[in-house]
Amino acid sequence: MDESLQELENELKTLQPRRAPARWLDQINRELAAELPASARPRYATATDLGSWKWLGWRTAALAAALALVATVGLINFRRPAPVAAPAVVAAAPTPATPAAAKAYEPVTASNVLYDLKDEGEVKLAGEASARQVRARYVDTYTWKNTRNNASIKWTVPRDEIRVVPASYNPN
Amino acid sequence: MEATHDQGTWKHWLEAHGPKLLLCARQWTRSLADAEDVVQEAFVRYWRHQRHLPGDPQALLITSIRRAALDHARRHARRTAREEKADGGLEERDCTFEAQPGEDADRRNEIESALQRLPAVQREVLVLKIWNELTFEQIGEALEIPANTAASRYRYALAALRKELKPACHG
């Protein structure tokens, strides 16, 4: 910042915002003083109140999402066909260290987006068999949420999936 | 800031920080009365429900004030449009800064007018940086813009002010 801007900045800093009117402070005082006893207070005044039903709802939703995720992953693994004779691509899932604080996080969403699908042509398998190699490119996104303080972690991973499909040629 | 966490000391904290918060709210409201309503609403909500949350209370309050101001503007949009039609769109112009002994009142008025002529997006960043002493990161969070954008708006605002005030101050 050049000197004249610095000078102007310093001049602006010397100006003091107008004092808050006393009647306004009194008004806030009255409003805070008139705070209702806990029994009479509306129970679900705000979502920032951790006892609120909204948080309960989010907790339930997070739990349901986590269960749905586990069930979906289990189902996919259960139904996955035996791999064809091709180099297997294994996405090494990192095994996160789980200190006490990390246990507070629960998975809430998992999604994947297919953004590119390319036929990479013919490949030769063992035994001179022909096959076509198809590369699918995904972005996987996983979200965990800490229900105690509403912090969240989003993990976005690019993933290439290579499928080798046996091809048979019929000259007719 | 820590004072806000102790019951009964909010008044001292608000006496010290209230003027800055009001000035900040004034950037997003049509009148000082609206700014007072908005800061009151945000402060009472903060004091009742959010004062135990971690982080800088002033930054949290400014975010809360901005949201309250946007809600207030939405709630009163119809009334505002009707009033503008009736009074030709005149806004209440109130004194933003405190008069101080021995100061040049003309200069203060000149700065206030120049501030009013700044684009709103530049003025809000300037107010948050100069009088609320937030960092560009905190300003970015409060306004939901990248910190770099906040920094460049700040520089544009200062440059525009310098241009406006040049004959009086830097000529």
C-alpha cells in the first residue's frame, strides 16, 4: 500500500463511531433481564441450542445416512461379480487413526460423480484373448459430521476405474 | 472479548463494541433505528444461545448481524418500496462518527459523505476492516467472499476515497 493510502487509512482510524445511545443499551438490558425461566422458555427457540429438536433431527438424519451408507456399501460388495481376468484395480482405503476426538465424527453422505468414460481400445489378455479396456473416471465425496459442535470434514477423492471387457469377434 | 462470557459484564462489552457493531449494521440497513434493532436482535440471540461457542465473539456477532439485517430487509422490503415511492426514495442520513473536541467538523462531514458515495460492497469491507478491526479472513467469512476479494475491495475503497478527498487532504 502506498504512502498516501496509508495516511488516509490512519486518518480514518482516528474517527470514532458514534456512541451507542443509552436508551438502546437500556432496551437490551430490559430484554435480557426479562429472560424467561427455563421452564417457561420456548424449548426449541433456535437451532444453535444443542437441546433443540432440530439437532435431534440432524443426529437422526446423520445416523440414518450412515446406516444407509453402510447398507449400500455392503450390498454392492455382496452383489459384485467375480472379477474378470484383468489387472485388478484396488482403491486402497486409508485407515484413519481414531483418537477420541475423531470418534465424534459420523459419516453423513457419500456420493460419486462420473465425469469421464473413455473406451481405450483393444487389449490382449493372457492366452491371446482380446478384450476392450474402458476407463471410467469418478470423483468420490464423503462427508463426516461431528454432532457435538457441527464441524464437518469433506473428503473428495478422484478415482479411475478400469474395466476390461472380454471381446469376441464374429467375422459374419 | 472474554468479558462477554461472564454474566453481568455484557453491558461493558457492548458499551465498548456497540458503536462499532452499530456502524457495521448501518451498512446493511436503511436507518440507524433499523441498525439498532438488528444489533439488538443479534446480540440478544448471541447472549442467550451462542456465548459459549468458541471463536471471536465480535466476528460471530458480525456474521449474525449481517444475517439479521438481510432478514430484516426481506421482512420490510414491501414497506420500504412503499415508503420509497411516497418520499421519493430519501433515506435517513444520520451522523456516523462522534464529534471530537478540536477536530475539523467539515473534514469529518466530507469523509462521511465520501463514504456514503462508495459502492456498498467496498464500504462494508472498509467498515469491517478499519472500525471493527477484522482480518481479511474474518471479513471473508462474514461476507461469504474469498479473503483476497475482501482485500482488493478494501484497496479499491481506499483508492476511491483518496480520489474523492484529495483536494482537501492530500492536495
